[in-house]
Amino acid sequence: MMRTRLAALVAVACAVQAVGCAGIGARTVTAVGNIAGASDAPQIDSVLDLGDLERLPEDGTQVATTGGDGLFAVGEAMLIEGDDFGKQPTVLVDNRPATVIARTGAGGIVTRVPPQVASGRVEVVVSNARGRSAAPLSVTRHVLALQPNEGRVHVLTIEPGGHVDIANILPMPGAIDLVFSPDGQMAYVLQRRADEKSGANLVAVAMGAAGGPRVVNQLSLDLPDPRFLVASRDGRAVFAVGARRGVGIDVVVPRSPAAFEPFALRLAPASSVPIAVALSPDGSRLAALLAKDNQLAVYDVSDASNPSAPFVVEVAPVDRSAAAVDVGFAPDGSQVWIVLGDRPGADAGARSDTAVVAVDIAQSDDDLELRPRPAATVDGARAPVTLAVPRSRVGAGTSIRSAGRQATVLLSTVRSNVLATAAAPLSASAGAMLADSGAGSVLRCNLEGETVGLFETDGPVTGVAATPDGRIAVATTTRVIRTGDAYRLEFGVYVGDMNGSSVRYTRLADVAPAAIMLARAPVLVAP
């Protein structure tokens, strides 16, 4: 039955009167038992951006509506107000379920923009047994780009078509690596402490804070020579890894991370150190790639306070020039994917093909069995630099495809003769060779080596990521710019679609001349 506006106002007044008897304000958090049942289909009147909730709302507290900036980013809190939501409404944003965090005296719903929603204009829907109501919502998605050597984290927003806006810069001296929390409300940055060599900091950044993302907490870690930070997609685990040890971090309370006792990596020989790490989507297994003998070490970290000894396997013959370069987990966690190829220092006369290797993981009682499959040469690829595994399948098509062809890996590559040059501070001769040279490229491939070139770059790409829907690739680069007879370095991001049909570049900052162009520059897209 169609309701008139007068009837709606009467219903709201009745609901407010009902809770008013208990002295509950319209925006005061209350128990579900105090909410009036639905007498008709719901009606959404407004959706308010709450920004960063410093703590979960408690009964009797007032919902502050001044913390938002009017933009709805993934992970940010919002208040949905209206009429006849009832006691147990369902909330969807872009057809993704949103968790009800709290209810207010007038029946309002406190929730968050859930992960995996599309950027741009979407619908928020509230439904109950009597019907549904929809309202438009404009969603933005954050991108974080870590600028190596300079101690900066660039905060960007990305639009559906791949347009990037620069939102903020967070000074972060000693920043090494970063991850998002699975719901997007927080980011964590691994930072080498400047005052001592024996440890690191985990810096918590609230992405929805008023005025832009800001640091809200810092945890000291007993982690000498910190190198990597990885997170599971389900939010159960974050691990920081150094040259000799690792440490699990509890992020159940996102703003207040807590560290478990550090654990030794127990690698042999003692000189072995990880050159890349990855964490399985469920957070139960940690993979470390070792330059020594092209080995993969996998740990059972389902108990973060007591990880297993490493299970180790050789993933490529050590008598060949191909070297293990980077590692990632398959989206279902059943395999580890590794890219092999030239590394800086490789003999110019013994160049090797770039290849991908899948390593099956099988559980046997308390042991893990690691079984590498034959390597597949990546068609036309140059020397690999970094690897990323998109959450979503890309370009699967409708035909029957093997598992290897369904898999999607993003790779960044450079010309082999650039490797040694880009691994050292820039010289005049190196500038002449690298300027306007198309030194790098980003491509996607499957586990059978079939490739789609996405875009060429003017410098080495040392960080690459994909949007959650698998439609757009984002890549960080340090490139050489010619200025008359001189050269300078510039840090920026390339954004291109997964079909290779479009790409755009955004400059972010100048780079000190002594910077290393091949230094890792992790980039992340909010979930």
C-alpha cells in the first residue's frame, strides 16, 4: 500500500514517542529490544557519513554526525535514517551485505561501507519482511602508494574509469611495507625505527578520519631488520617478517593491534633471508621465498603464537640462471605461485626466460607437502620485478578453460639490461639510457604462460595491484625525466584496464637523485 508523506511522519513520530518514554534520544545508541517493530515497508530518508568511529558505539552514547567529510569510502561508518526499519533489517550496499554495528533510538542503523563494493554511484538498500527501500550512494576507494627512500605514503582515490585523485601525503620515515585491514577502515604501515637497529613499529592509520587518513596508534615490534608486512583477506592475521624472524599481530580490535611473541624463521643456511613473502587468504600459511638455492619455505601459522618449523622445497634448478623473484598465494590458498627470471647481477651472457611456477600444498597430518609443478615460460616477458594476484578472476571468458588458464597473475617486468642500472643510484649514462625508453611493462598472464600486455612504462614498476573487481591495474614506478642535458627522478602511478586498451599516468613526487629505482614501492587498493 502506498503511504503518504503524512502517514510516514506520523509513523516516525510514533516511533520516537515509543522510545521517548524510555528517555532515548533519536540518535542515541540503544538495544534492539527498544526499537519499534516494522508496520510497513522501510523508507530511507538520509544516509550520513560518520567517517572514522574511534570506538564501537555503546548503549546510551550519542552517534556523532560531525566526523565525516560527506564522502563514502570503503570501510567508513555511516548512519542510515528513515522509517519502519524494524528490529532486524538487512542492509546491502551494491548488493554486498553490510554489518549492522548499532541501532539508534529513532530506529537508525549504524553500519560501514563494506569491502568489494564498486566505486562510483551505487545503491544502499534496507529491507525487512514487509519490503525494501533504496537510496543512492557515491562510493570512493582509497589507494596507498609507498614511496621508497623518501618516507612517504601517498593517499589516492580511484574512480570507476581509473581516474586517480591525490588525497593526502602521510610522512612516514622508515616506511617499508603496508597492508589494509580487510574491511578497509584501517591501514597498517611497517616502519623501521630510526633510533635503533633492533626493531620496528607497526603504525595504524584510520582511513576515514576527519580531514583525511591519520595515524591513530603505534605498536613497537621486536623485529630486527624488518622487511615485509602481509595480511590475510579474512582479517584474522597480520605478520611482519624480518631477515631472521617474524611476528604475528592480532588485529581483532583494528585500532589497537597487539603483537604475539616473535618466532625464528629457522632457515638454513643461516645466511638465507627472505626476498619476498606472502600470506594465504585465510591467514593459516606464510610463504617465504629465498634467494639461496631458489627455495620456498612455507610455515603453518594457524596458531600465530606458535608457528611451525618451515617446510622447504626447491622451486627451480640452482644450476640455471633463472632465479626466484616474487611469490603470491592462489585466491583459494591451495597453491603458491612464483615468478622466476633474471635478477640484478645476472650474467649478461646467461639471460633466462621469465616463467611462472605453481606449487601445490597438501596437508598430511601435521606436515605440509609442497609439490612444484613444471615451470611455464611467460610469452614475450622481460625480466620480472614483482608479482600480484588479483582477488577476482580476469578474462575467464565463457569457454571451458583449464585451471592454469583460469588463474591470473599480474607481473611487472623490465628490460634485462636495465636491471643492473636501476639497482644503483642514477648516473648520467644511466639517465641517457633510461629516459623515454619504455624500460618497464605490466602484463597479466596465466599459469600456462599466456599473456596480455597491459601497458608500457618509462621506468621500472616495483609495485602492482588490482582493484577488487579485477578490472583495473595500479602500478608504482620511479622514472627518469630528461631536463635539457640533465636528468631527474620522479615517482608516480600508472593506472590501466585489464584489457590493455587504456592507461594513464599520475605524477606524485620528485625523487632524490641517490634513490634506487628498483627499490620496492608497495601499492594497495582498498578491499
